[in-house]
Amino acid sequence: MRVSPTVALMALACVHPALAADPAPMGAVSFFDGACPDGWLSYSAGQGRAIVAAADGEQGRATGSPLLEGESPHHEHEGDVGIRMTGSTIRPFGDDPTSRRIASSGVTPFDTIVEEAPADVPIVRFSPCIKTEAPAGAAPPGMVLFFETSACPAAWTPLDEGQGRVLTAAAPDEPVGAFGAVRPLDDGEDRKHAHSIRGPVDVEVVEDTVWSGCNTCSHRWALDGTYEYRGQALPASSGLPYLQLRACAKDAPSGPLITRITHGADFQARPLAVGQHATVFGSQLGPPEGAGAVLQPDGSLARTLAGVQVILDGVQAPLFFVREDQINFQVPYELAGRSAVEVVVTWNGEPGEPFQLALQEAAPALFAWSDDPSRLIAVHADGSVNGPDNAASADDTLVLYASGEGQTVPPGRTGRPSEAPFPVPLAEVEILIGGEAAVIDYAGAAPGFVGLMQINVRMTDATGRAPVILKVGGVESVASASLYGE
């Protein structure tokens, strides 16, 4: 069964606004307000620690004990203070155990205690996570991330002004830059500091003190009873646990910038399959006015369009549509069997930064209307479009369009419009309509189209707005979309 090419092409030319990027290359360390998301693992080395930008050769060094939940770092100082008095004297307290001889040096030592006190470091707790899985997105220029590696990755520059310093968020009206101690932390340094201390010492008044060598100057010793003292506490640890990692800032892009690659049917970012429609979102990807697909003299889809190329592991992809912020392309069948590929967009010969894209055997998705993504493109046998005013009865035949079925029999041909014998998916195709398994009369290449799967399916007993789930090889579509039954 064939339908109007105009209906199918509506699915190919959908242009959606760019989606938010996943701005983290593999190995990046960042913080999250909650659990680590998919593609990230909990970074145990950073738990309970502040992060300090490491200088050359210092990454991975840790100091201090990690802070416990809600704990404020405390520290204490040991004091060493004495009272200096001139002269040499003897204080005859008889059997008093506190009797002592004032040393000839004139210093009277005594013990002092400096109470433990909080470091008053402002702390906010988030989950430290490390990026472990593709796809990895592009970071905006100037973004700062931490890395365990000895050098920053490509297109990232060491954050020189932050080396040896704790990164702290600036308030809106504050200047951005270094402040605080002039000298940054050295390799693994647990910086110490000291406090000056001062205060009064009460001295007991002693009657009839005998001053050695002065029989005529006997008087009450320490008549005032109180002496002021000054001293210096011994240096102590700052008490701040931290971990040194490489801090890197994202370079400004000089060419095409990929921020996200999605499925071409439902615009969801996830692993893709060979042969399917895919969409690149970003900036400086091509001309501002946009350009549509072009067939070459040999009948295949052009792989260079308005100066734009999409290259996956060295293989150029056929192009459906290019514009400065979006490219629609086919994932080449030549990449079958790979779990990840590197994607590069070039425009007028200038390449952008590579983008890591994950692949899997199947990634099915059904095409929906761009103005209502919850409503599938479904066509009745007479060529009319399914909708609330044109619902399908049980056992009526509907034509759906999908992409992401993976490798086919016979093997798919990249960029070639399908022709008889029409390829069918290697894996089993299933459809649930309103939760009920539907009978499929045909599931294979849409005649005359590139990378498009046509599914002729019989309507179930579902009525009203019935959700549809497509499965290929056990892999389910992820977007929620529906058709109408009566």
C-alpha cells in the first residue's frame, strides 16, 4: 500500500527549536542538586570535600578528612605564652605545692587553652558526579569543569587564574576573579595559620616577699594583682578538606557547534541506529536561510548541501535539510556494529568540534505532527489523515511512518531511495495500540524514500485517543504519541 509522498515528506522536513545541551565531555566532574543523572556516576573521591583547581602535576591530591553530613570544619590552636618579669627572686610559699622559683631568665611560664572554634567556611552540599557515558554534549564557551586527567581535553584551556584556589560562586554584583590569600595553595598543602592572643593574668598578692639581695626593699609583691599578657598561638591546620583536580575552561568555538543530536522522528536525545533519520541542533551549522534535500545524478541523496557536511567516523552522511541551527541527516549503514561514533559538522570547509554519539541495533520512533507531537501521522486506506474527526474503526488499515529499525534484509543502502525488493528490518516489529497488540500487514522500507519505514497496521478495539508504542527487536519507542479510534 502506498500513500501520497506529500504526507510522508511532512515528517522529513520538521524543524524544531534547538534543545538544551548536555554540556559535559567524558571524564568531566560536576555537581548536581540530587542524584547523579544517567551517564554520570557518583564521584566518591570528592564526597565531603571542596574542589581546588590543581596546578601542573597536582591533580588527584587530597588533604584533610572528608566532612560528615552537616558538619562544619573545626580547628584548635595550642598556645605557648609566658609572663616576663625582671630580676631573679624566690617566692617562699613553704609547703605550698604551687611554690616555684622565678627563673633567672625572668619568664614565668603557664599553660593556656584556646577553645575549639568553627572555621566559619560557607558550605553548600551537592552530589559530586563524573561523566562516564556517551553521548557527550558541547559546553558553552567559558564554562569551567574539573577533570582527573593531567591535561585539559581538546578545545578546553587550563584555568590559570584559578590554580591553587577554591572556586567560589560570585554574587551578581561582585567582580569575577581571585581574592583572599595572595599565595595560592601549593601541591597538597594543608595551609596553616596562627592567631595573636592577649589577655589578663591574675596573680595572687603575696605578703612579705623576700627579694634576694635587697634586705631593705621588702614589700608586697605583685601589688597590682593583675598583669596583661600578649602572645602568639602555635600554627594550626585550616581544617578544610579539599581535592585537587584539573580545572579547565571551554574555548570559544570557531566553527560549527553541535549542542545536541536527537532522533529525527521524535527529537529525543538517545542512542541511535544505522539507517535512521537523525537531527543535529547547534549554532553556525550552515546557512541562515536553510536548504532542502537534493538528489544527485546517480539518484542518491547529496552528502554535501549548501557547503555543509556531517561526518561520522570518517563517513559522510546523506542530508535531508541544513540550516544554521539544525541539520537533518541519515545515519550511514556503514557504521553497523559500532557502539559509538565521532560526529563532526563542517561548513564551507571549516570543521567544528567532534561530538560523541552512541549507537545501538535499533532505536524505533514514530513520526508525529510538528505542531502537535502527541498526535501521530496516521493515514487511512483512502489517503485521508487520521484525527479526532476521522477516527479509525476496529480492523481498519492505517499507515504509520517510523525510523530507527536498524539493519535490514536486504542490507540497507545509505542515501538511496528504497526500491523493490523493499528491505525489511532484521529484528521483529511489534505495535501496541491502546495497550493491545495490533496486526501488522507490512513493516519495511517506504517505497521511494530514504531511511523511512512504513508500517501498515490494523486498528485494534481502542477508542478515542489511543497511545501507540512501537517495538523493534524488543526496543520500545520512548515518545508518547497517539492516534484516534472509534
